[in-house]
Amino acid sequence: MDELGRLSKTAYQHASKMPIALILENVRSMHNVGSVFRTSDAFLVNKIYLCGYTPRPPHRDIQKTALGATDTVAWEGFENIERCIQELKNDGYKIFAVEQVHGSISLDNFILESKEPIALIFGNEAQGVDANTIKLCDGSIEIPQFGSKHSFNISVSAGIVLWEIYKQMKQLR
């Protein structure tokens, strides 16, 4: 992989991470969790927080899609998402749910205005981010959609939003 410019596991662990955290709230699918780990590795996400009943590594079904990213991306489990959010806020994070709700900001209109760290919450595959969790957020981001479906798979959503946030953060650095 040297010819592709990929970081080794050790180099990745010592690389400067983007000030981005992901929070997965009650995600059911181990394959979705693994896919989010893999995408997080690609964008140098600082940490993933697995909240509620979201499955946690190690598990072969997570590994199947993570392809080793559970060994590179830092993660922590929280039963209580409120505690997770409060700890991140205490650390200076702005918290945004990725959800279709009244007052959400369209991703194509979302602009990072500073280098302050950001945490993005992705919710359950069927119910989304819990309404009580949304109340604890600084805002909500919605991915524009133009077809007949009204949602993306969580792992697809994570990739779309991370790409936009990553591009903006690189410009602020």
C-alpha cells in the first residue's frame, strides 16, 4: 500500500486527527458500525462514541466492514448519550444531529465558522436521532435529497457529511 500513500497502523495512530467526533445513537447494524469506522479512518476522525445499544468491537460482523479500522480509530462506549454529549460540550465541541427536523440546516448551506471541534450524531436506522437527544444539540444538519426516498443508510450519511465537514476543516486549518 506504500504506493497509494496509505498510513501504517502506527503512523495513523500518531497522525494529527481532525477535530471531528462521531456519535452513533442506538444503531442496530454491526455492518453499519463497521462501515462508519472505516469511513472515519479515511477522514482522520478523532473519535467515535458508541451510545445506547449500538454494538461495540470486537465482533466479526463489525470487523467485516471495518477492515481493521477499529484498531486505528479511537472509540468509547456510553450507555447514556446525555453524559456523552455533556462531556463533549465540556471539551468545547459543538454538537449537531444529522437528522431531518424542523429548523435543520441543509448540508449545502452548513458553514463551519471556526476551528472548534464538532461532534455529529447519527441515529437509529429506522427512528433516526431521538427527539430528546436533538434538544441537547447545537443544531441539526440535513442532507438534501431529490428522489422518492427520504433517507440514506447511516453509513452513507456519515460518508456524505464527513466529506463536506472534512473539506471545510481543511480550509480552516
